[in-house]
Amino acid sequence: EVQLVESGGGLVQPGRSLRLSCTASGFTFGYYAMSWVRQAPGKGLEWVGFIRSRAFGGTTEYAASVQGRFTISRDDSKSIAYLEMNSLTTDDTAVYYCTRVNPALPGYSYGYTAYWGQGALVTVSS
Amino acid sequence: QLVLTQSPSASASLGASVKLTCTLSSEHSTYAIAWHQQQPKKGPRFLMKLTSDGSHIKGDGIPDRFSGSSSGTERYLTISSLQSEDDADYYCQTWDSTIHIFGGGTKLTVL
């Protein structure tokens, strides 16, 4: 059974940093791209970014709203994906979901969200 | 620009069927999408990947009541024999090599 468990959420002051972790199990973590999606209170889903598998260089892509402030990384030996968030503002307050990305077609480095974690709440407030 | 458009709300009666629509921007008619369900106070769940020819791959344990179809830039999610637990928000998602996009979501009310 695929499981994704986020951790590291909490209350943080504006301008500070926070790192979320996503611990995966039930599949070969290193084979898949991983993404982060967030949902502000009462709002819809917003894609944050994704990281390709090491086979495709482990490169990353980000939404314009977080580009330059957020960094996604991965440790395949531990089956963990990370979301490092810097220069946080109140607009970053949201539940952050880790997702597994299935390839759009066999051999593709990118694709669609096929599994979701339960989410981690990040509240940015003074 | 890659855009997904969804109606904000829909409603249907218990036991009936409903068809939700997700519309791609006009120049992206060949793109596949994914449908996700989010029940109240819960995280999202992947329902299916749906291609432009209407073929779909469902997520784990998704019942046969959920099906997908396509026409031009429109991607549909049909839910038959509506049950109370289908009362939820439904989001479509699409992607290319450097970006993911979510639609604004449709809130389905089961009457």
C-alpha cells in the first residue's frame, strides 16, 4: 500500500523558514517524481512544485508564486522528499500535501498526481 | 497559456447521475487530465487519469460508478448512482513537462 506521511508543519513567524518532510512507503521511491501541492484555508488546490527522479537528473520545477523561496529535494536512500520554505509570508499559510507523480506515459519524467499524503498544516503568523 | 476551467458548483439527487466538466484552454485539446475528489475535512484522493480519446485509468479502489469521457477540450467525470459520500469537491489537474495546473474545483452537493 502506498503511503505518504508529511511532517514538520506548525506555526512560524513571517520571514522565517520551515522544512517539511514526506516519508514514503509501499513503492520504490527512487523511481518516481514527487510533488508538493498546497491548499489555503477555504481555497482550492495550488501546485507548488515537483522533483524528477534521479534517472531524470532529480531536477526541480516550481510555481511562480514560490520560485526562489522554496526548494524541493529528495533522499532516495531514506524514501523522503523535502520542501524547504524560506521568507515565508502569511499568504503561504496552507495545508501542504506531498504527492507521488505517475509518469504521463512510460518513460516520461513528469506526469500526474496519483497518490496524496494526509497533509501538514503550515500557519504563518506573528 | 495552460488553463483548466470548472463550474464552481453542481447538484444532483441521491441515486441519480451527474456529469462534471473540466475545460482545457483551446490550444490544449490533446492534453490528458486527472480527476481528484476531496470530501469535507479530508485530503484529496486521486480518481482517474483521463486522456483526450476518453480512455481512463482509475485509482486504487475507485468504484465503477465513477467514469470519464472526453470531447474536444472538455473532460468529463460522470458519477452514477450518487451516494451521500459523493458530496465533495472535485478538482481536475493537467500537466506538461514543467508545470502542473489545477482547476478551481466543483463543489458537488448530493440532495
